[in-house]
Amino acid sequence: MATIENGKITVKNAGSTEIQAKVSYNGDTIASNKDKITVQATTVSLTEQVQSLEEAGDVEHSVAQ
């Protein structure tokens, strides 16, 4: 659903997930509080996703046409 790289959260699909950071140092691990993120799909986001799939050749003909 989501990835974190260099402190940037990238959401892959609509839905909910929890994110938590963990740091280990000298054998000790410290964890942050968990934070829930919810992403809702919009007409614009769905249109962009369908267009991306079409451009990649993953979808031959979308119902949007």
C-alpha cells in the first residue's frame, strides 16, 4: 500500500495502513508511535492510474474510452 524512502511516503493504492519507524543502535531498538494513514481514491487519481496502465501496455483498452 505504501513505501517509505528517504523520509518520503509514497502511496500505491487507496486504503489504510499503519507506519512506524524503528532505529537500532548498539543492540537497542527504539520504535516510534504508530501512525495510521488513510488514502481515498478520487476520480482524478483513478483516471491517472488507468492512463498509466494504458501507457505501460498493461491494459489494452480501458472502459474510460
